[in-house]
Amino acid sequence: MRGVRASTSPAVVALGGGHGLSASLSALRLMTDRITAVVTVADDGGSSGRLREELGVLPPGDLRMALAALCDDSEWGRTWRDLLQHRFHSSGDLDQHAVGNLLIVALWEQLGDTVEGLDWVGRLLGARGRVLPMASVPLRIEAEVVDEVGMRSLVVGQSAVAVTNGTIEQLRLDPADPPACPQAVEAIEAADWIVLGPGSWYTSVLPHLLVPGLREALGRTHARTILTLNLASGESGETAGMRAEDYLEVLRAHAPELSIDAVVADPSAVEDVSALAARTADLGARLLLRQVSRGDGTPRHDPLRLASAYSDVVDGFLGDVGTRSD
């Protein structure tokens, strides 16, 4: 397999959604093919939201993006990936629908099984790993928000929470006790490593920790957990004004029992390294500072650099580059 490889081929479960999960999957596929993506199913906007509302299915968009990130690096895999990601542009009902969303939902209807449908798309792409929903039913995110003058309000729906300008104080799911995907629970329990983040903190990362079955599995597993921080501090929307260490505070507030072993951060996205290091130590974790961005000024992860950082964590190189940390 091309790319960066750890000394072994670990079984990794990556939790998240959207572009953040795609970033971690694009990196992980360079170091192992034993990957399971566990994807949020709370999207209520765009093509996914329309299909969810009309057909009562899980929103397929984040699942589609995860499958595309794991496609085989061949003409066959890339062609099908591009087809899955293709969106229609018209003045009719197909406008902005992604082909992959329609294909996934059609397979669900034909097979009557959500996981089997995703596995079939994975085979079509030659995917290096498996993609699973985090829950067996569509979820709705609700956030208690405080605005700049102290007024409290309830913001409902992933698309609304993502752009809220207030401070999110509490996050919850509707239904509050959704059934976790059984295969996702099994993957977490059998994993060597769990990767959480990067991504939209409140709408893609934290929701996994609010699904009781997943939360319990994370407590039982012997896997170690890597937390990947975002490349840009929140300037608008759900994470406006948040510093790197604040992401850890929010995580601990919503999942105080979650064990974190390593935190991966790009130095360019950290305003106060000592504050982040102290908060990381409070969690019982080690901080790994590496350039994982593309270096072109955009807040996008470079797959090879992120894969190298993950490999350093897996191999125990948590100090300076080339220095093993015991």
C-alpha cells in the first residue's frame, strides 16, 4: 500500500462527519486498510435533508462523503467517486441532489438494509474500509444557546446549530436515546485506535458521544483515542471565538468519562501552546504538535502530513520529530 504506514496495520475507527471526517479518512487510508468510519446521521439540510424529509431515511450525504474518501486510488475508484459526488444543476426537483445520495437511498429501498446498502456502494468504489451510520434512525440536534446579551434560546436542527452566533452551552439529540448501529458498536469494541475529529465540533464530532450505545462502547473498548483538532479557530457559527484548548473543555463537559490518549494539533492553529498543553495533560493525554495543514493558507488538512502525525502517535513518537515518548 502506498503512503505512510505504521509499524503494524492497526484497526481504526474514525468518528465524525462531513469534510472533517473526509480529512481523517484520507489520511488513515495511507497507513491502514482496517478502517471503519462511523458517521453522524443528523444532517437536515440540502439534498440529504430533502431525502430525509421526503422518504424518512437516514440523511445520506455524510455517509456518501466518507465512502468517497475511502475509494480505491485507481481510475475505477476515482471515476465512481466523482460520480457519487456529482450534483445536478437544474430548475427542477433534481437541483443540487448528489448522485451518490440518490444511489445510496435507492439501494436502501431495494435491499431493505442500511448497512448492506452502504457495503454495496463500498464494493463499487473498491473502498479501503467500511462506512457505517452512528445510529439506526435519523437524529435531530438541539442546542441550548446563550446570545451576547445573555438571552437563552433553543436552536433545533444541524443546519441551524452550525450557523448559530450564540454560545452553545448544551447539546442533545432527539430522540435522546437512539439505537446505535450494532456494527458500529462492534467495530469500536474491536478497534486498536479511535480517531475523533477534526470537524464541526457540535454538529459532527460531539453527537457520537451522545448516542448511549456508542458512548458505552467507547468506555468498554481497549482502543486508544486520538483527538484531532481543527485547523482554524472558530470565527463564525457554532465555534465562534473558541480557542484550541476550548475544544477540549467542551469535549470534557459533554463526555467527562471519555479517555483521550493523544491530541494532534497544527501549531499554526494554536494561539497559546502552554494552555493547550496544560489542558491536554489535565485529560491524561499527550499533545502532538505537527504541521498537518496543506500550507497554502487554507484550513485544509494535508493527507500525507496528517497520516504521518497519526503514525507518530501509533508508534509512540509524541515528542519532537523522531523522538520516542514513553
